Amino acid sequence: MGYALILVGMGGLLWQGARSWEAWLTVSGLIWLVGIFGFWKWDRDRCGIWWVWVGWLVLSVVSSQEPWTSAEALAHVIPCVFFFTVGVGLWGEGHQEVWLVSLWLLGSFLGAWALCQRIFIDGASPGWIPPNPNYTGCVMGAVLVSSLSALTLGKREGWHKVLLLLIVTLAAATLWNLRSRGAILSVFLLIPWLGLGRFSRRGIWVTGILFALLLGIMSLPQWEALTKVQSESFSYRTWIWQTGIRVAQQFPLLGIGPGVFERGYLQNNFPAFNGLSYYGHYADNAHSHLIQLAAESGIWVAILFIWAFLESLGWAWKSFKQDQNTLRVAAVASAAAVFLHASVDGIFVLPGIQLLFFGCLACAVCGDSEQWSEISSTPRTLAVAGFLFCGSVLGISRIIPRDKNTSPANFEVYAAAAREAILRRPSNPAQAWGFLAQAAEQNPTNAVLWAQRAEVVRGFGDWPEVARCAYRAVGLEPNFVAAHLLLAESLWRLGRTRAAKQELERAVRIHADKNLNKPTSGYEEFIPELDEQRFKFLRQLFLIEPLTHATP
């Protein structure tokens, strides 16, 4: 049964990370079946802390603002913790070697596939695991550090060393090509630990050589392109983290609910120059597993996750001191690589990556079960209960499908209703205003909603209200061209010609920057769209020529 569990874990990762409903239902079902029919030992000492963590997640589901969505999210987490629990109570040294070799073989396939696709077919291909290359990058980071650990710390024969060196080279080349910053960061942080693992002279030399190589890479002109520190997405990521922290501060004890980060994000949105966020109008994960846990389930859940991980590493170290099994070091390295990557990226949204993390952790912790304390027989009741709960939740979610981005806090639900109220004949601006008022209650920091409200009351000819709403929009997003245009028109209608001209000049400057791909708000791409005819009329009214170049 131990090898069957390894096959299920690697199969879930190979099945494109078990992202689809069918894949996860199959993979999680097989995990529960192994737990029900296999013979394994329940180790309270090594696994109990993780089930305390799961218990807090259950409390968070009960208090969630969207309980069903949270229950569905929980059904993606519990099987992974159960996978770890069964692995700890079932695996031995032989299983450790099979797990790591399977990881290296799978990583070799993923790396070769990604390199061939990106070099010969499509330079932007995400690799075998869609929709972006970070998932493949995460696996390759785990492969790189674990194979490097086995190469530097283990006693391997000549041909084993050659194969491990080839795997290390392939993993490094794949990471370079994919430019996955989270995976690169995790490898960079783990290299000293890998090199100094035994505090031997060879380890010190290996550490020095690897650091020298990294410094050489950092001096190359391609380093900036590799880390993408100058790209817009770098700023987006930090802004999303800030939003996640604000959500955690609002719900510190039990969070807003597992799987409901989008709701908190929409209520605490931030201005970004390419629309509302890097992902258009939405961000359904915090791009940091720790921040996501804090926002969705409470700050203590994030702390408990770190505590459980560190305690598992402590058990791995105790076992290593007893058996000097270097396979544990390789497994710890791979689990740590995934943990570090998940701290700065949202890779845990993929169930297969969670299985990789918990599988590597189980590989590091497992051992001779007969020597452990606080061990009871196989708890089949837990396996049956988990199977029924997760199967029921996943089954019902299939019967009652819900599209992505349908949070009740989603302003587009109200915006679409407002648009329909305006376009129908006869139109109903009052109803549209009511819908937008509801949206603004849910999303008070959203500049688009205030601009929409200004557009609606413009149809009433209520210019003081237009000016008030436009002022709010401009205050939230200073580079919002359409909001400046509404403000300029309302000020002109109110007789404040000088102020209107100043607002229009600001809009012209921002619009010129946008045309040259300078960092402007980009909000004008969204509703209300930039009215070019109105823009032209106002420019002609105030004798302002359109700029053909950006102002310094």
C-alpha cells in the first residue's frame, strides 16, 4: 500500500496538478481508499499538530461568510494532510528512495517538456502544468535541491553521481528558462544549508562554488530579466500582499473563510495602473500561502502552519541523528523548497503541489513505526469520515456548479445590473444608481464605482453630485483619465472654468503617458470607457492641444 500511495501522489502531480474536478475527485478518493484498506499506524506525536491545524480550518469554515465555498476549499486540504498522515505511518526507507527517485524522474519529464516547448514551439508556454510556469518551476526547485542534496551528502556510486548531476543540470536550466522567481528564491536560500549539511570540508567547498556561481549569474545583464524586479507584476504582487494583510487585520481570529479571499480582496482593493489588479478585476488568491491562510482562516492558522512545518522538520532531524539516512535530508530540502516558494506565490491553489509538499514532508519524517511513542492502530473511522465528507462536498459542488469570480462582494454583479438599467428602454437611472450604491458599500475603495456613479448622475444633470463622485474617484486613483474628464466637465458646468481647465490638462498629460505605455492607471479601459468625443469637445473648448509625447 505504501508504493500505491506514492503512485497516487505522483499521479496527481502528473495529472496537471489535479486541478480539474475529475482529477482531484479521483486522486483524493484513492488517498482515502488507501487509508481505509491499508494498514498504517497513527502517530499522534508527529501528525497531531497538523490535525490541530485542520481543526482550526474547520472552525473557520463554520464562521465563513460563504460557508459552502469554504467547505469546498477544505475538501482540497484535508486529503493532503491525510496523505501526510498515512505516509508517516506507512513508509520506510525503501519508500523514501522510491518517492525521491519518482520525484526526480517526474521532474526530468516536466523539465524536458517545458524546455522543448519554450525553445522549439512557444516561448511563453507554461509547461506541462498550466496555466503558468510557476507550478513547473516549483517542482523543478524541489527536484534541484533534493538531487543536489543527494549528490553532495549521499554516498553514491559513479553512475549514480552522473545521473544526479544530469538531473541537477536539467533542473537548473529549466528554472533559468522559466524565470520562476519563487523557485529561484527557494533554491538561493537553501544552498548554504545544502552545502554545509555535514559541516565537512567538501560541503564548505560546494557552498563556496555554488555561491560564486550565483554571484556570477547575478552580475549578468540577464539577471534583471530573470528576477523581473522591474516588471509591473512585481509591484502587483506586493500590493496584493498588502491587501491580504488588511483582510487578516479585519478578521484576525477565524478569517473571512477558506476559499473566500476574493471577497476580502474586492472589499479592500488597491489602485493599480493596469486596471484593478494584475489579473483584471479579481485576485482570488493572495500569492502567498501564509498571507492567504491569515486572511482566510485567521492569523493563528498561519502561525500554526509554520509551527507544524518546523515541528515536522524537528522530527526529521531527530530521526536523522539516529539513522544518518541522507534521504531524509533530500526530502527535507524538497519540502523546504516548496514551503519557501509557497510563501511568496499562490502555488498551493493547485492540489498536486500540496500533495508534493506533504509527500516530501512525510518522506522526511517517516521511519520505523515500531519505535515511535503514542501510536495507535489504523484509525479507519477517520478515513471513512474524511472520505464521506470530501466526496459529498465535491459531488454536490459538481451538481450545483458555480462560475469563478461570483463572490457576493463582486462589484461587477452590481455594475452589470446598473448597465442594464441604463441601456434598457425606457432606462431607469435611479435603479442603476441604487445598484452602484450597493456596490460602493461592498467596495468603498474602488475608484471605478465612483466614476460610474458620476456617469449616471451626469445623465440627471446633477453636476454638484457628478463633481463629488468624480473627486472621490480621482482621490482613490489619481491617474484615472475618465474620472478627471468627468470632474473637468462638471466644474465647467458649475462655472469653475479655471479649475476645469486644470483638470483637463491633467487628463491630457496622463493620456499622453498612457499612449507611450507609461505607468498610468489604465482605469480608462474599464467602465465608464473614455469618451473620446467628450474629450475632444472639452479640449477644443479650452483650446488645449493633445500631447504627442509624455511630460517629464
